[in-house]
Amino acid sequence: MWRDTRTRKRSLIWNTVCTRVRISCPTFTALLGQVYARTGRPKEAIKELTQGLASDEDGSVHYQLARLYQEAGDASAAAAAFEKSKQIRARHDALAELKFDPVR
């Protein structure tokens, strides 16, 4: 499987780094989930997106998770994720309006 020992060592180092980053950075896990979703790996995508939900500031992570649940046939999980996505999106939009200062 491994071409040589050096390649194996590099792989193990990167695996360790990615595992540590994944644990401490929900944004990383959400991005990894998006990669899995785009490459046709829905089970892995759902797992990673679920672990990355803390990074969802605009509802997009919950929305993508809802779409994956929907495709997997889990209607109740999809509905819950869609609802949470709408709540986060509404809060995000309200905060954006408060920060908006029109030019006078």
C-alpha cells in the first residue's frame, strides 16, 4: 500500500494533524463535510457536518446537512435541520441589518 516508509510517515503525520485540527476547529470539520458531500460520500459528510455545527454563523451548514438528510430519506432530521437553518439565518440577517449604516 505504501510506496516507502517516508510516504507512510508523512501520511501518519498528516492524519494526526488533521485529527487534532478537527477536534479543536468546528470550521475545519464543516469544510471537510462539504468536501465529502461534493465527492459523493454522504455518510461521511453528515458525520463531519454534524461535528462542525458550532461554526454555523449563517445557517448554511445546517442547510447542507438538511439536504443530505433529505437525500438519505431521513425526513424528521431534515426538517429539524431546515428549521434550525432558518432560525440561524433570521438571526444573522437581523444582526446584519443592525450593523448596516446607510450612506447619507
